[in-house]
Amino acid sequence: MKKIFNYALFCILTLGFALSFNACSKDDDDNVVDNASIVGTWEIIASKGWEIDKGDKDEWDWKVSADSRGTERWSFKSDGDFVCSEYDSYKGVWVTEDSGQWKMNGNKLTLRDEEEESVVTIVKLDADVLIMSNYEKEPGYEFSVQNTYKRIK
């Protein structure tokens, strides 16, 4: 799933976690999320995180302005399917980056496509806001991200 999270500071930087190691406290595990509340379509509105690749650190903290659109959407269907799309500004259309199945256990969201499985942490989920975070560490590479989405459908 590296191709998902390696899109434009999120699809490029959030779901590529085949070798993901989640760092969370016991409090995070106690946060129970209702599966039905994630069903719908979510558009990114903010991203904050950092990446260290071979000693070079890159940090970001951005928000989508009120007069523009996000560049990434996640659609979670009630049948357990998901689609991650990116906005192609040259063509003016949404393009599917990845798709597969999702399931939730507590505040852990598991995403599985044809190649890999990733687990992200749901920090907040209500009727209007979804916040997902993840942490990854491999030899020569470390990554942490928290992305905020608004419900659009």
C-alpha cells in the first residue's frame, strides 16, 4: 500500500505501510469506534507529519484553504470495500489510486488491497471529522503522519 500513502503528502505519505509498526499507548487501544460511522466519503483537509529517509528529514503541516479542494478522498462502503482517489488537476477528475477491503477493530482500521495490508489508528471519528494517524519505522526510514478529513457524503 505504499503507493496509496505516497501520494501528495498523504496518498504518497500515509498508507504505504506493509512493514508498518504502530506506536500507540494503551489509551489509544481503549478508544472504541463504531464501524458504521466511517461509512461514507471523506476528503483530506489537513496533514501534519514528518519523514526521515537516509538521515534527511522532511516535515510538513498544511491545511486546504477554504476556496480549494482536497487532493485525496477515501470512500468506505458498508460492504467492507474502500477506494482511495486522488484529484488530477490537469484533467479535472478523480482517479482511483487504490481499492480493497477495510475492517475496524476498536480504533484500528485495517486496509487490505491485492498486495498488502496496513493498519492505521483512528484518532477521531464523528459525523463530520475523521482523523487517521500512522507511524512506520524501517532501517534507514521513519515516518509519522496525522491526516484530517471532512465528510463529503
